[in-house]
Amino acid sequence: MNNIYLISDIPGYSPQISRLLSMMNYARFTTLESTKNLSVNQLDFLLDSESNSIGALLMHFAAVEYAYQLETFEKRDLNDEEMSIWGAALDLGEEGRKKIRGNDLNYYVDKLNEVRNRTYELFKTVDDDWLYKEEEFWYKKQANHYFMWFHVFEDEINHRGQIRMIKKRLKV
């Protein structure tokens, strides 16, 4: 995170993977900046009965990244045990509103860092050719690993917009 504004080589990773990780790191940096110093009440705040909390969105980022680790590196979906841990965060909605609450910011940051550290380790095991490997993806469409991992941080950027909107409307 020292050179957050550089999309460049990262020691130990191939060039394209380095650039992908650089972009993921910047997305995460801006997410963490937007949630800095939030209280438990602020992390749990709901705009209405249909919205997601900031805490749930942070868990969603970790859950999506974890799911893509399994999808792209292990070629499998989450098992029942993993779904009991990550399911509410993946799906959000009513289950997320009920289950993801009462945690401080450090809890969410620790989960995000735990999953990201695993991503770093997994990316050390592949090279740029792996990014271009195509396979069946959403609704039986072809996608490559590059797109799949782009989607991981694209989803975070999209939901970070929700976080910023929620912060502007906090009533706690």
C-alpha cells in the first residue's frame, strides 16, 4: 500500500497479475478510507427495511473475494460449512440484515485482510497466462480469469458508492 497510486510491478508476481493486484489494492484503500472511524452503530445503520448496512457491504466484499478464490483456483462453489460463514454476506438482503451486525470496524477490516492475504498467496501460484484462461461463467457465458477478478474489485467499487451514500444519511 506504499505506492497506492502506482499501477506497476509487485515483487513476486507476474506483470499483469501485479497490475490487477495494484488496482484491487487501490479499490480497497479507498473503501477503507471511506469507512475510517465508523462506530458499530454507524456500521449497522439501515436507510430503510430493504437496504444493506455498511458492515454488511464490507463483509460482502470479503465474501465475494473468497468465493472467487474458490471458483478460479479450486474450481468449486462454497460448501455447506463455508456457506454458513459467508452466505449472508454473499446474498445480503434480509439474512444479511439479521446476521451481520454488532461488529466493530476492526472485525470487518480483519476479515477483509484475511481474505486478501489468501488472494496474494494464491496469485503467487499462477502467471499471466492463467489470467487469460477461459471457462464457462455466469449463465453459461465464456469469461477469463482476468474478467472474473476484475469483477471482484468492480463489485467493491460499485458497493462503495452505496457506502458513501449511506454515510451521508447516517442518523446515528
